[in-house]
Amino acid sequence: MGNTIYIIDVTNRDGVQTAKLGLAKLEKTMVNLYVSQLGVFQSEFGFPTTRHETNYLNANIELAEMGVFGTMVLSGWLRAVSEDVELAFKMTRVRDVNLSISTSEQMTLGKFQGKKTREDVLNDMVAALTRARELGAKTVGVNAEDASRTDMPFLIRFAKSAREHGADRFRYCDTLGYDDPFTIYNRVKELAAETGMPIELHCHNDLGMAVACSVAGAKGVVDAGMDAYINTCVNGIGERAGNADLLSVILAVKKSAGFAGRYQLDPRIDLSKIWRLAKYASYAFDVPIPINQPGVGDNAFAHASGIHADGVLKDIRNYELYDYEELGRGDPEIIETGRHICVGEYSGIKGFRNVYEKLEVEFHNDEDAREILDLVRYANVLKQKPLVADELRFIAKYPKQVKKLMTLVP
């Protein structure tokens, strides 16, 4: 099959930038945990120059070093500015970074207002990349914001310069969702062939084609003989109309006619973990999963018409392309309909211990229990919603790191 398609999830960077939405630091950490269990190659988990992210970033790196996130890489997003690189390496322990700068003429004129030329853009990128390497970066990706509206000669020159100065990957950003599957295939295939670099596809959904463009772009990169990396967000969350949906991208590569058996998806991907991730992200963001969402929507495996119901009862492959069990669906979900003791910001020790006993978590004594209770109370204050069972277990298992990541002042 040749080269491989990897997933880089950017929910904790691009997803949390969505207007009117956001995640608490504990919720961002849980997203990191869930996507690592799914087998995602890398999580772009935050902003190393943003002060309220400092403790969260460092705590998550500690967790990664403890093996909590398996083999998943944690990367930070930075402007391609040398001063930002220096500040990031001073403030945090993040050593895998993506450096971003706008490359299109539209952005040079409309965003920089003529204060930067194309040469300035190129020089800024090289200077930031060089500084990151000098400071000991493990991996560096270079991002061309608005790549889809950047002329190919400059884009190729920009990417080649990134490669020559030590970039590991080049991120092609369809920042406004301007590309279609045909244009992006041709453009990134040419980029990969000309530069000899692995290419990331970062697509937005303004025209409803983020998933199609991501998959078509990955095909172009692999057809040119390089590994491809697709940027995704859980449930397609993201700025404006959203980013490429994580599950839809995986399903397209694993199940679609042109990809199944022809293109290699990262073998670490375990689709059985997606249901719990999708449900958690929906709860954390407070955004319902659309009823018709591929794979995880309420109607994804629902059949009403006589012809469809009859057909699926005879053979599920008549009207279902894949099984719901593959996605971790099918287990009964318990809903409390009677007395329910839950943990909140004003909980006492008795109710708290009752909740944890149901989770089969035991404490040696009340002193240990009170330490975790304090953290659970703080988490409720920050989240302003009840904690789910996985969060409660996580707090009890990693109290030191949880205390750090919930402390917003460095």
C-alpha cells in the first residue's frame, strides 16, 4: 500500500477557538486521553505562549511522560515569530511545535496591511524555524495559513525553504474552505512531489467539503510518494462552519470505494473508542451531535421505511455499510431514574465517598478522600457542569497533575 495516512487532531487548538464555545482544562485533558486511546498520531493540544495554558500544557506533558497518552505526540501551535518561539520554550516544556504564518497575497495585503512583503513572510518563517531547532525542538511543522489561496510558485518556494531549514512536515491550510477535492488533490500532489515532504491537510468546512478535501488531499500526497497527515476535530467542531470531522475522515479512508484496501491508515486507529469520545465532546462543548451525524448520530443506524427495515433484517449489508459495534456502540446506557447522589462544588464527604464507591474507587481514609474531594469541587467550579465518571476516575488517579492543570495562574 505504500505510504501511510495519519491523524493529527486539533480539537484542543482549533476546536476551542470556535466562537461561543470552549473547554475547561480538565476537559481538554480528557479529550487528549480519549483521542490517544483512539490511536491518533498527534494532538495539537494548545498555545504555549498563552499564560493560562502554561500549567495545563506542562501537566499534560507530565502525563505523557508517565505513559498516560500512549505513543501520541503533544504539539503546540505558535506564530512563526522568533520571539514567540523563545517565549514558548521558556514558559513551557512543549518541544513539538507547529509554526504558522499567512502566505497568500490576500493575507499579505488584507491582514498585514502592507507591513510585510512575501519576502518578510518567508524570512520570518525561516528565523522562527531556525530558532526552534536551536532551542531543541523535537519536531517542527510549518503551517502555510491560507495556502489554498496562495499561488503555487510561492507556496512551493515557501515549503522548500521550510524543508531546507529543518521542518519535519508542511501543513497546507485550506483556511477558508476554499478548495474542492479536485483542486486540493492536484495542488498538494504537486507540493509533495516538488518538496519531498510529508504534507498535512488542514481543511475548514465553509463550503461543506472539509472531509472530502482532507481525504482527497491525503490521496494526492500519498500518490506523490509521501506520508499524509489529516487534521481533524471531534464531531467536526471548529471555527465558523467547523473543521474536518474526525470520525468521518477515518470512515472515509477505511470504508470508501476508492480508499478501502488501497490506502494505508495508521494501524493504531481503534474505531471502537470513537463513540465514547464523540459523546464526551458533545457534553463538554454543550453541542448536541446532529441526528444524521455519520456513525454517531441517533439515526446513523436507524431504519423506518418498510423497504429499508425489511432489507436490513434480511442482511444488514443491504442498508448498512459498516457495523455500529465497530464504533463502540451497542452497550446499554444506564440512566438514573430514582435517587441520584452526584458530586458538585458544594458536596460533602459522605455523598462524595458514596459516588466513588459506585465507581469502585476506594480511599484509605477520609484525609485522602478529602484531598480528591477538593479537586472535584474545583473541577466543578471551572466546568460549571457535573463531572462524568471518567473525569472522576481521572482525578482520583492523577491528583498531582490535575491540581496543576486546573491552576490557571502560572
